[in-house]
Amino acid sequence: MNVVRRLGRLAALILCLGILPSHADQTSAPSLRAATVIVNAQVADGTGASLKSADVRIVADRIARIGIFEPTKGDRVIDAKGLVLAPGFIDIHNHSAEGLPGDPLAETQIAQGITTVILGPDGFSPWPIGAWLADRRKEPAALNLALMVGHATVRKQVMGEDYERAARPGEIDQMVRLVDEAMHEGAIGLSSGLEYEVASYSTTDEVVALAGAAARDGGFYMTHIRDEADKSFDALEEEISIGERAHIPIEHSHIKLGTVKVWNKAPQFIRIIEAARKRGVDFFADCYPYDAWNSTIKVLVPDKQWKNPGSVAQALADVGGAGHVTISEFAPNPGYERHTIEDLARMRGITPVEMYIRIIGEGDAATTEAGVIGQSMTESDIKAFYQQPWVLVASDGGLGSDHPRGAGTFPRVLGVFVREKHWLTLAQAIRKMTSLPAQRLGWKDRGILREGAFADLVLFDPKSVIDRSTFANPAELPVGIDRVFVNGVIVWQDGKPTGLRPGRVLPR
């Protein structure tokens, strides 16, 4: 009796102190007494181990039991016969930071089985970090999120528009302080986009200094390397050097070989990475399952001579011709969108080089750039990268993406690379979507299906799961994803969002 009284007093004290979740949190979270039991599932635990038949009990936001057992009275029971239950997919390279505040249900993301997104890649992040994360806590999304601090974002904070040069030592010191501040406010690492305009002028020493600041706070370094085309191998060596000098784990963004001269050289690229890993470099990479990339039109010309006919001609030849480059977004002239540069040139009776230079001029006049999709990778290279145990799945997409990867990445891997092409086993693919990114992030209780772990889960049909997004309709939703749970709450069911938003801001 005394024990009961003490528990009652403790509960009253908790209520008085306001330790229970806020009203907003309670409306998007399950009752602490609620239990859901998924029966007859084929369970993939995320480690790469073979699937096994099991029942799974979810209590509040955790997995309470895994095994063969009978549900108890009052349990909500979901019969998963014929379905696979896996940890929720973690998208370590996602561009939903701008879209998430206005679209917190994140339909194109949860429809894929994504339960956590890592935002702020390629060197660009919201700023200031602390205020942006505070807003996300006040207005949670349907999925979990974490945030990188962007190198280019910090660089512009210090250098303003005077960024087309190497930073001075004092400026680098200011950038280091900003990275340190961002890490203390909740960033989980440093991202860079060294091929892009703002960061492309930085020296290796500058990046090492900022990466070192992130490393001191337990972060990792995510990088779009300085060149993914003819100079890919030089850029890879620089990336490895940054990791070694800054003593920081590396996440190589969307690993690829994107020009004719380096096509089919994935084996050599992999050997360099394997050698670095053997000498202690903590190196992972992510890869999206498409042979086309999505970026800005100026990225095509590495020497930045965007109006030089010779440079432009060489750049277009490097990606296999102007027919391999499609304008995906261009506010000054939307009529260009969904057409290749080759088609646009033919319609106007000019050369592709002249068409490219015309688009550059129109963009410069409007202080904007055209977005482009470049179809310039080979299947053999993509296959070679995906079959490496240190390569994980990531979309490089997100809300509002003009590329089909924004709505189709994870189902595409399961449907095409696993079921149709047999490049990977189902268990291997799920590991690349769950425990492997969780390992890079240092998370012990996400990305894995075990008792005590968070109940971020996806239930899908391995026989039908497939992407349906295309370049013409990039937001078309996939099929075969039955249910998605985030922190124990169902956010996707019956082919649509449930409207609940139990997502959390996750720490390092």
C-alpha cells in the first residue's frame, strides 16, 4: 500500500513539475499505455542478417518485444502476413530543409519508408542553426530530422559576397568559431560542396580547419567533393586528406563518376578508398539509384568559363553531349524546362554551345541559375559502388525535388536493384538504408530492429514495392509501402499520411 501511495505522489509531482510532454507533443504521440503488435511479419533487423518470422510489440515509442507470442487483450494487432518489417529508412543526404516548414507531413518522404532525414548537405544549411532547430521542435514534422552545418553557409556569413578568393587566416578563424557555435546548438557535423560556387574558392587548409572544429564536437564530415568528373580522382585524394588531417569520419556524398573520361573506373576509385580505410580513415559513401544527377548549370563547366565556347563545348562533350543535359528549373524562362539543351538549340536553329551560353546570360541577368539534370553515369559504375559494404542508400532529393530520386529512391533500390537486377539481397539493401547510416551518425537505438530500440519502422511488400516517379512527374509516389511508424506512431497508412507528426530533432 505504501508503494502505491508513493507512486501516486510521484505521478502528481511529475504533473506539477510539467515533466509530461506538452499538449502538442501529446497529440502527435501514442498513449503511454497503448501497445501495437505486428504479427506474422518477415523481420529484417537492419544488420544484414537473414530475415526471420516474428511478432513485434510496440509500446509508446519503443520496440518492447520481438519473438513468437500471443497479443494480449487490448493490443492493437496488425497482420503483416506476406510483408517485411524493417527499421525505418534513414536518408543521410536530404534537401527538405526549405520545404519541411510548409509541408511537415513530408508525404513524398514517408511514402518511401523514410523515417529520418539528415538535412543541410552540400555545404548549405539553414542559419542560425539553433533558431531553426528550435522552430522544428515547436512545429514537429511527420519524420525525425537532424541538421548539418554548411561550409558555404558559414563562409558567406564571414566573407559576404567577397567569396571568390581564398579566405584569410582571420576569416578562417571566424568560420571555425561559427562551426563550433553551430555544433553546440545542435548540428551533427560539417557538410561541404566544394564543386559549387561559394566553396569552390576555398583551400584545402580552410576545409581542414572547419572539419577539425566539427570533429572536436563529435561530428563527421559530409562532402560533395571538388570534382565528380574528369578530376574525380584528385578530388577523392583531397577528401581523404581532409579526413586524415582533421581526424574526422567521412561521408562521401552521392558517389559517382560523371564524365566520359572516368566512366567504368569505379574499380580504381574503390581501390583508393579501400587503401584509405585500411590505414584507418573512417570512410563511408552514399549513392542514389539513378544514372542522372541534378545540380546547377554552371557545375557543368569546371573552369568557370561559362561563356567561352571552347570550355562549353568540352563540358558538353564530357557528359556525352548536350542531349544528356535537361533543364529542370529556370524561373527566367520556364519554357526551357523539361527540354534538353540539344532540343532547345535545334528548336532555335543555333548550336548547343550557343544555347548553353544563352541560358547562362539569361540567368546572370536575373541573378539566378538554371537547374539541370545530367544523365552521365554508367550502370556498371553504379553497380560496383552499390555492392561495396561501406556504401549506403541516400536520395540527394527531398521535398519539391525536380528529380525522381526525391520521391522514389528507397523503393527503387528494393524493387529494381534487389528484386529485378539481383545486385543485392534484401537484407543487404535494408542494412544500407538503416543500420549503416545509423552507424555513421553514431545512433545506437535507431536504424535497427531490436528490443529497446526506437520504433521507427516500415512495413512493405517485397513483391510489389517499386518507385513510380519519373523526370516528367518527379513527385509520383511509390507503391508497396504498407505502413510507416515514427517513434511508435503510424504516419503512413492506406496510401496516404495519417496527419500525425511525431518526428523529433535528433542529436549526435
